Amino acid sequence: MRLKYIALGLAVATALPAAVATAQAEDGLYVPFFTYRTGPFAGSGIPIANGLSDYMTMLNERDGGIGGVKIIIDECETGYDTKKGVECYDSVKGKNPVVITPLSTGVTLQVIPKASVDKIPVLSMVRTFSFRRWESVSVDF
């Protein structure tokens, strides 16, 4: 379980610097988290959301953000509900996010086609993987 959190933190930390130059907001790097502190999977969603938030806060306080640019953390509660997750995506896509983190297979599979068109990287651990769904996805960095 701890390895999962470390891997997720490392993935976020390595994905963000690559996108700094292309998706930098005026006040910082906008990173929305699609969390599920409520709903059927709140037992695992709460520590994941806390860990992501704590890690980004630590980067801001300790390092001044990433590459000297502060990280703007925004949390959107999905309750592990696909419809709410898609609503979260639609509400944040206009804010120029560096990356989105659906953290749910259902939400991830619904937003990948939209994010591909919008040129927004998706960082998620999808439980089921199907080449049929992914073969048309193209994200340029």
C-alpha cells in the first residue's frame, strides 16, 4: 500500500516538470485532484487525497513549487461517481491544468477522449486496460 503512494507521488513529481513550460498559469501550476473522500471507496480515497495534497503543499513550502513556480492545488470531490468525475473535468479544463488525476477507472475512461482533444495529460492508475480503448488516444507534450 505504501509503495502505491510513493509510486503515485513519483509519477506526479515527474510528470509536472515536463509540462511546466507549456501549461504555466499566471499565478502558478494548476493541478486539480479528482478525489473521493465520500462514497463507497472513501476508505482508500481519503488517505490518497491527503497524501497528494500534503505532497504538493510540501513542494510549495520546501522547494517553492516546481522549478520555482508554485503549485495551485484544487480538489474536486467525485464520491467515486463517474458522472461527478466528468463534471469535475468539465469544470477544470478551462483553467489550463498541467495534468488531471481522475483516480478512478470509470472517470479515467470517460475523460481520456476529451483530454486528448483538449491536450491535457491524464495521470491515473486504470485497473482495466484495453488496447481497443487506447489505440486512438494521442497526447502531445
